[in-house]
Amino acid sequence: MRFIMSNMRATRPFARTLFNKVPEVTAIFWAIKIMATTLGETGADYLIFKMKLGLPVTSALMLGVLALVLALQFRTDRYRPWVYWPAVTMISIVGTLITDSLVDTYGVPLTVTTAAFAAALIATFAIWYLRERTLSIHAIDTPAREGFYWLAILFTFALGTAAGDLMAERLGLGYLPSARIFGAGIAAVFAAWRIGAIGPVLAFWIAYVLTRPLGASFGDFLAQPVANGGLGLGTVLTSETFLVAILGLVAYLAISRIDLEQSRRA
């Protein structure tokens, strides 16, 4: 999808301009992002149920790891694949755990969590734009913008988890049909961008939200037992497979640096 490489580059005051802290968005970007969402879904289930850590312990542990990874990400002066993508993966896991905690531990309905995270994401975008006058990922070059960026990413993962579970489980659509619906939504966003109905920044963020439930629904389809509508591969095999694939692609990006080429040309 080429719209993901066409986000508008914001005009920034010279004194504030540093290196961009996020990658150029390519097909590999979306591939890793979707796999990270799948790993977030199955990895969280693996830690909770297979490792028998339980939801509270798993949540606390993953929050601690996320804090360390984000601290490292904020300390870097530019985008580095081996720092950026672990942060995305950890936020995927934590976003899943936040939604699961609200629903399973505190009994908050999925309809409420979906609406609440949607409102939180919209509020984040509104404050971000009012302060920075841009939502472009080509302009993540100050601590404030990076903070807004990662907060938005967290809410997209939490929202995607809630929306995916709402459709697949509460509405009874099933995992694979839900994945197809979200995939069709992404295709519709791409088509709308191609004909000029929506801008590249809006298209990117809508697609970013939709890839979360797409990856989560597909992950559940692979991991869940056949009796529950899945393929029965289990969380261990599914998590390990996607983790290896993510590591391979991140290694390729680190070596090839193809997600930096567009920045150098611009």
C-alpha cells in the first residue's frame, strides 16, 4: 500500500529539527506491525495461561519491560530498528493486557472499552495537533511529538484489542471472518486514499488502528482450539513463529537500511 509512504512532511522550525525517530513506512513496516499485533495477542495469552503467571503479574512485568524499552527509545537520537520495533511489540502486548484487565478483572464491557479507547485516541490526536500542528510520522523529531506518537500507538493497540474481541467473541462473528472484515476495511482505506477521498496522514492512522484487530483476530484464529473456531496451533507455536519472523525482518532492515532511504532522498 503506497499511501503509507506518502504521509505529508510537516514544516518545522529549524531550531527544533532533529532526526526523525520513526521509520519510513513501507510494506515491511506493515508486515512487522501486523505480526507484532499477532504476537501481542498470542504472547500475552502464553504468559498468562501457559506460563501460569496470571493477568496481574503478567501486566506488571510487561509494563516494567515496556518502560525500559521506551526509555531506551527516547534516549536514541534517531530511528534505530533494534530499539523501535521492540517498543512496538511491547506496546502491542501491554495494549492487549490493558484491555484484558479492564474486561476480565474489572468487568468493563467490551462496548465500553472500545468507546473509551476510541475517545482517548481522538483526544490524543486533537491535543497533539493543537500543540504541534501536524500528525505526520515524518515529523517525530522532538520529545513532545514522540510522546504523543507513542501514546497514540498505545491507544491504537488497546482499541484494536477491544474492537477485535467485540466482533469476534461478543458479536459471535468468529476469528477468521473478523480478520476478513478488518482486512476489507484496510483495503477500503487504501482505495479512498488512491482516489483522493482522504489524505495520507488520516489514511495512515486509520490503517494503523485497523491492523491491530486484523493481527489479533488472525493470531487467535491460528492459536485457538478448533472447537473455538481456530486452527489449534497453540499460543507457543504461533508466538514463536511470529517472533522469529519479526526478528528476521528487523535484522534485514538494520542491515539494508531501506526504511531510511526515503528520508535521505527527501
